[in-house]
Amino acid sequence: DVKVTQSSRYLVKRTGEKVFLECVQDMDHENMFWYRQDPGLGLRLIYFSYDVKMKEKGDIPEGYSVSREKKERFSLILESASTNQTSMYLCASSSSGNVNTEAFFGQGTRLTVV
Amino acid sequence: AQSVTQPDIHITVSEGASLELRCNYSYGATPYLFWYVQSPGQGLQLLLKYFSGDTLVQGIKGFEAEFKRSQSSFNLRKPSVHWSDAAEYFCAVGALNTNAGKSTFGDGTTLTVKP
């Protein structure tokens, strides 16, 4: 089974802190993604990566950065957390070898910024 | 740009009743279409997908969906709902040469199942 693992299920951070959300996948997927999920807004893409050290902005990259130093790991960084970044964050991965593929999601990290 | 509309924010059905969740998409060419389910506190799981061929696709957990190009729709159906189907459902559309994870998602439909 493909597994996408997010390091934390719940996080509480203070405004202004630097926050790292970690995601690891075990299926050698080329592509990895970070979404945030808010009620009534669906899933919005923050950043994605199609290869090690490669990244592209999604729809809402402001206030976030990412790092992909190894193929299996994709980190989302909140440089200075703010209360409007309180949300559910979902990591996903997929293979790029064939477009007929699906995205595999992690369990999500619910981040609260106080 | 591609987009997805799920017109129903919340649907309530009785256990054993049939279910149809609506999805309308906007895309200029043949889309890749997906339905995902999210149980409370969990990530998303793929129910089914359509790329080409037969317009009626079967998925896991007894779900099916029908692609109707003329209506730009990809509605999800289940003949008899179980209490465990209570969850949030997301329709997504992807483009040619865009892999599935970079799809555009609808805002979701929350399904409540009454005993």
C-alpha cells in the first residue's frame, strides 16, 4: 500500500513562530503536493514539487515555502505563522510516469496558530 | 482555466436510500475526472476516476459515476447508502499532462446518513 505520512496530526503554534510540516511517501513518487483545506473552500494548492529540489507555486503560496531535498520527503514551511494560517494541511503524492494515476493523501495536519 | 462546481454543500439521506452527488466541470478538452472521499479527521481516498472509454465507471465501496460530456457533469451515485458512507466527497478535474495531484478540486459535499 502506498503510504503518505505526515509527521503530526495536530499542532499548536504561536504567532510569529517558524513552523515545519513534514511529509514522507514510500512509493518513490516523483510528484508531491501541499494543500490547505478550509470549510467551504475545498482544497487549495499551496506548492508542488515534481522532482528533488524542484518546486512550483500553486494557487496560494503567499506566506509559505517548501523544501524537497530527498525524493521521499516534502516539507512545508511557514516562515512566520499567522492566525490566518490556522487550517488543515494535506500532503499528497503521485507518480508522473503515467497520467492515468491518482493522488495519494496523508492523514492531514490540523494546525492552530494562536 | 479548469474549474469544478459541486452545487450541493450538504446532503442528508436515509440509510438504504439511493444517493446522487452532483459535479459539474469546466474544461476546454477531454478532462480527467476523479471522486475522492474524506472521512472525518482523515485524508482523501480515491473512489473512482475517468480518463476515457466507457462513460460509466465503477469505483470502490459500491460507488459509480457517469461522465456526460454534453452536460459537463460527472455525478456520483450509489444505489443504497450505508451509515459508514457519511463523509465529505470531493470531485476533481485534471488536464492532459497534468498529473492527478495537481487537479482542481470542488468545494466538497458533506453527506449525512440518517438511521
